[in-house]
Amino acid sequence: MTNLEKFFTALNTLRANTECTVNGNIVTEDNFNNNIQWTTGVDGEMAITVSSCPHSELTWTAVKAEMDKL
């Protein structure tokens, strides 16, 4: 399983149906904080995204712990 697959599996475990776009691998807290666009809604056909995680349960520590289990 790749790091990216682990990342998305961990997200789904912690918060089902979370949508985001990832730029590169998420292997460090810096990657987690800077390389993800989190989808918060849709305006017509365009996704509304934010760069900081809008979900309090999805911290780097929690995501990394789940990734390490895989």
C-alpha cells in the first residue's frame, strides 16, 4: 500500500466521506498542513476548497497514527 493510499484510508477511518485534493505524498506534518485542499462544498460545478483542514478530528497526529496501523 502506498503512502497516499494509507493517507486516504486513514482519512476515511477517522471521518468517512471526507473530500480533498492532495499535491504529492503526505508523509510529514508540513505536507499535511500545506499540500492538501479540503473540499467544503460545491458552487454550481466548482468545488469550494480551503487550505487548512476544517475538521477538528483530522489532525496530523491522528492521521499519522492511523497510517502507521496500516
